[in-house]
Amino acid sequence: MNIIQGLVDNYFYFASIVIFLIGMHIMLTHSNMIKKIMGMNIMETAIFLFVVSIGYVDGGSAPIVIEGQTIRFINPLPSALILTGLVVGVSLTAFALSLVIELYKCYGTTDSDEIMAIRRREQ
């Protein structure tokens, strides 16, 4: 199987990996905590895309049974799991942002490197 054709056929998997890597790069290379939270949200979105794409069936429709018809259905379970993941993700983001606000009130910055330098000077 040609690698390029495999990527074209499974572009949603490839896209989710690329998006995840972008989010990971943001989290690892930036010291601003707001940007780290944004990177975490980008990674979270990539995982949502990956899980939803697992349940996708080419030519499938919504899982509504109509008597006398045989139709290919998409798997509704990944979509239901993503709804739970969205709630958890929003809660985690709100909690992380509230912690950043408290750190900003205490240290006057959202840069993690500067906060560590301030903490070293205080010791």
C-alpha cells in the first residue's frame, strides 16, 4: 500500500496527530501559563477528533432504525464519550485559568520561569 494513499484515505487520523503535536509543541516551548493552557486545549481537541473519527463509517448515517431498511450506521458511542470529554475539558480549563489568576495575584506574572525565579529568591 502506498504511504501517500494511506494518508489520503485516513486524513482525519493524520490531522488529529498533527494537531496534537502542535498542542504539545506549544505546551513544551512556551513558559506563559495561558499559552500552556491553550496548548492543552489544542491537544484535547485533537484527541476528540481522533476518537470521533474512530466511530465514523464511510457512507453511514445516524443510528436511527427505520423498519424494513438496512442502513450502515455510524458508531454513536465515541460521540457520546466526546460529550463527556468536553464537559471535563471545559471544567479543567476553568480550574487551570482560576489557578493562573491566583498565581498572577500572588506573583504579578503568568510566566512560569519568572515565578520559579521569584520562588528561588524567596527561599
